Amino acid sequence: MEDIENPRGDKQVLEDREVTNRKIGAAEKLKPEAITQIQPQKLVLKLRVGEPQTFSLKFKRAEDYPIDLYYLMDLSYSMKDDLENVKSLGTALMLEMEKITSDFRIGFGSFVEKTVMPYISTTPAKLRNPCTGDQNCTSPFSYKNVLSLTSEGNKFNELVGKQHISGNLDSPEGGFDAIMQVAVCGEQIGWRNVTRLLVFSTDAGFHFAGDGKLGGIVLPNDGKCHLENNMYTMSHYYDYPSIAHLVQKLSENNIQTIFAVTEEFQAVYKELKNLIPKSAVGTLSSNSSNVIQLIIDAYNSLSSEVILENSKLPKGVTISYKSFCKNGVNDTQEDGRKCSNISIGDEVKFEINVTANECPKKGQNETIKIKPLGFTEEVEINLQFICECQCQSEGEPNSPACHEGNGTFECGACRCNEGRIGRLCECSTDEVNSEDMDAYCRRENSTEICSNNGECICGQCVCKKRENTNEVYSGKYCECDNFNCDRSNGLICGGNGICKCRVCECFPNFTGSACDCSLDTLPCMASNGQICNGRGTCECGTCNCTDPKFQGATCEMCQTCVGVCAEHKDCVQCRAFDKGEKKETCSQECMHFNMTRVESRDKLPQPGQPDPLSHCKEKDVDDCWFYFTYSVNSNGEASVHVVETPECPSGPDIIPIVAGVVAGIVLIGLALLLIWKLLMIIHDRREFAKFEKEKMNAKWDTGENPIYKSAVTTVVNPKYEGK
């Protein structure tokens, strides 16, 4: 055993500064590089293949952390009213941001569109003033850095106040060109290694890679800075950047983007937000009057979430994350990379697991970095791989143990010189007759060389390696493996055994081809302490009921049984009270249980005894209730306890019943008469009232008798003219 080497991986922390604890407004004034939000900062992991190394990473949002904010504004004509509100943004935003940080800088840039057709009109007049009518607009441009990052809010107001609106032809704008330049031109913009915010304000869509073909531009964006005198000079030469290209550059430069767009384009920019990590979308009012609150809300949303990302991993190295967030929220896999709802001063932890599944070529060291998205701080991890044993440095070159010195004897085995093969380097690659040697690599009555799981080298099988290092072929002819055994629940040997040469070797208390049969009888134990209630056998931890009438986990249910009480009712009745259907045959059919009489129901056996017990209440032939219990002990002996006095109902009292019936009939009759009388009184009163009303309304006619004729007759002379 002392000659066996078993090197193990380990970890070593090289730099482990504590995260910064301080309060806003405190006397302590730290430079950005002196503030620590992530711990540890540098460590070394020694990795052995297949053996994971785990370390903890702590993140704490520092209070009063410096912020750089660059306001990138669309200056196409539709943003004319917005520009007026942005002119006073500098000092107003400074006042608001003082509540978050004492170290705040702001910058301003603007963009319109590529200065070629068909995005803008290239006629001389339109190049001077792209607006119609008497509107005085500035010449179109692609991107202009108006103000590099500064802590002077008044200077922001002054320079922005001098800006004029411009114009273009099509609806989408060239904002992606501007974002790319803001991201990569760190020196001109003035970015520090602090929180970097880019506010992208527009009321239109965007052009992206491929749209440059319309203007004859086919050269892909190179992702480099091309600012001369703060103007982007290569917009006519390079195409718009793609979304993936922007994501890469924004991530490399730790820039968090806030898209301040109008309601009309919310859906488009929300889809874009899903593609750009650490970005947010806010609804811009029609005249940008709400831009300050929008920035504050978006900043709080961005800074309340931490997402870890790692640099490109070396081949064969995997990494996994487990998060320990606020309020006991833990996650793994992709969700293990992030924590949400983090307030300033909150501390969260991550458990990071790094595993090497294979050694890199030449075994050289590798470096990977882990950092929170949008932050400049990072953890640097130096990976060192354990690929060789120490004894290999003590090997004996040209050792006689390796067939006359044809190899180096190291770690108890031969490492063959070039041109030699075999376990002891006994074969030459030039001299080996593969057909002769293959016979030693075939099992009897088989044509397969090394069971098709390896190569025949110098008459010996060398088994294939699997991608999963835990899976191996073994045996003289590579006929065995530890992963082709029967499975249960998706696990080899059901997780209850070890796969050896394609056969499961089960752990104690398990059996079966896939170790899926448990010998534990506890799941079969009924509440009465009997296995399967005495009605079945326990097989693989499950009751197999011998009587098909019984079902359930412990054979406790019987859908077609009449029940214990109904089954033994007649026998108990005949033995206890000498009556019932089995009175004549009681001595032949009802002697299978022991019977005990008790005085009252309180004296009956109560639940809790070890034997299964049934309490029964049944009626006898005289309609009397009698009570008994039925139990069976572990020896199968039945026992009955019966109350010696049945409860018989007393006979009815005839006189009260007759008197009650007569009284009821009389009362019902009187009630009907009273109701009839009451209805008649109501009817008469209504009729009399109606008569009185009609009498009051009567009108007597005083006209003349129609058959009366007067005795006087008057005649008028028609010729009389009144003279």
C-alpha cells in the first residue's frame, strides 16, 4: 500500500479581501478600485480528473458605489419636443442620484443615421438642413459624443442646450452604431471601473446587421473605436453591428443598458432586452418628461439582480453553480447563477463547483474568470491539472523489465519507446502480424475482437475509454462494464447496488436483477402489527394478497365482503341469546370463536390492543340492538365479547297518540273555519268600499226631457228686411 500514489486535488486562496462595509455620506471616501464587492479575488484549484473542487463566492452590493451614466439620445426630428426636457436633465439627475451615490458622473451623446442614401437625403440642400419648411435643423450625422463623462451637471445642461434636432428619411434609426462606439471608445467617453449605465433614448426602431446593404455597405462592423473629433467617421464604411456583437461588447465593457423608449416600441425593445443580459426597458413619455424617474427605476431593477458569468472554459472542464439568496431561496443549474431582489448592503453567496473530465494536452495550467454581469470586479481562478503521478519522475529508462530495455519502467508499468507496443513493450509495430495476434483477443467461439469494446494490441485487449470517466470497460476481453446492468427508476441497479461485469451486486436488504426488490417488510406492516393483515405475503416491499377479495397496501380493503359484523351477527345472536336464524344449527356452525359476556358497552375491549378488533352494533329478530366485538389474535383464534343485555325499544303509548290525532283534526278544522271567515270579511269590506266610492262619484243629468215639445211656435218672414 505504501507504493500506491493517490494524489488529491485541493484549493488555495491567494487573495481574499473582505467585502466593503460602509454607509452613504460617511466620512470615509474610497476610490472605486478600493471598494470590494466580491470575495475571494484570486485562487488556485488543483484538479484531478473526475474529482470536483468546490469554493464559496460572496457578493455584497456596496453602498455609495460610484456610477457613470451616459445619455445616448436619438436626435431625429420626431424627438424635437424630447430635447427640450433633456436640456435640464444634468442638474436634476445629479440631485436625484445623490440619494444613491456621492460619486456620480454624466455624459451625453446623440445619433441620427448613416449619412448615405436611402437613410438620409444626400442632396446638398438636405445635407445642410434635412427638415422641411422653415425648421432650422442641423446636418445629419451617425453618432456624436457631445459630452464625455463629467461630474458637472451644469456643463451637461449647457452643452445639451446647444444641440439642434436633425432628420432622416426612414423610420428605424442607426442607434446600434452609436451603442457600439459608446461601448468600445472607453477613453473618449471617459468610463471608469465603476457601475456603467447607458441610457438609450428613442421613439423609433433600429437597424441591425444586414440592413447596410440598402446603402451598399457590406463590410461587417469591426467592433473598434472610430471617433475623430468626437464624431463616428466610418458609418458609411462598416455595416450596423449585430445584436450578438453588441451583447459581446457590452458584456466585455461591463455596461448595463437602459432602453428608454415610447409605448409604441415597448414590445420590440422588450424582445431586445431578453437578448442583452443586464438590460432594462422603461416607457418614455411622449416628451421625455418622466426620464429621471425612468432612469432611477431601471437602475434599481438592474442593481437588484446579480448574475454570474464565467469566461470560456478549457476543453474538458465543467462548472456548476448553486446560489444561496435572500430569505432562504436556493437554486441550482442555470438559476444557480443569479440572485434577485438584492438591496444595497445585502450579502449573497454562491457555491461554485469546478470539475476536470480530462487532462489538457501537455497538462499546462489554465486561467478562468468569474464575474457578476455589469460589474468590473472578478474572481481569477488558476486551474492546475494533476495528470501524472509523482513516481513517473522517478522512472527507469530502458529498463530490463520492459522486454530488454524497450521502455521506461515507471509506477509499476512500462511506458514503451516509440515503435514498441504491448504490456511489456514486447512487440514491434513493424513486425506484428495482426491476424496472429487477434486470436489471443477473441473469446472462445466468438469472432468479436475484444468484444468490440477495445483494440487488440500485441495480443492483448486494450479497452476503449468512455467520455464519462466513471464508466469503464474491463475484463481480459473487455467483456465487462459497469454501466450496462438492469436499471430501475432510471438508475443503474436502481441505485441499490453496484454494477459488476453487467450484473448487479445488490446492497444488503435488496435483491432482483436491478436490485429493485426490497427485503424490508416494514411497508407491508399493517396497523395491527401483522404483515399484510395476515391475508397475503410481502414481496419486494409490497403485499401480494393471497385472497383475491382483499386489496390495498396491506390487504386491508374488501370491496365484496359483507363485513365482520354482518358475517358473525347470527352466530353471536344464537350463542348469546339463543335466538336468530342459526338457533337450530348453532352448535354445528357457530363454535369457531370464544365468547365472553360483559355487563355493558363500557366493558367491551377498546381500540389499541395488538389484535385486530371490530366493534359491532346489530339488530336481532325482536328489533333489539345488541353490541359485540370481534377480534383475531396472532394465533388465528377468534374472540367475541358481547353485552349480555340487548337494547330493546319500548312500545308506543296509545292514549297520547289518539288524543293527539283527535286534537290535531279539531284544531285543523277550526283553523280552516277561521281562515274562511277572515277571507269573507276581507272580501265584504272591499265590496262595500267599492260601492261607497262609486256612490260619491255619481253625477245626475239635469237636461230636458227628450220627448217634451213646447206649446209656442215662432215663424219668421223670409222677406222681412227689418225696415
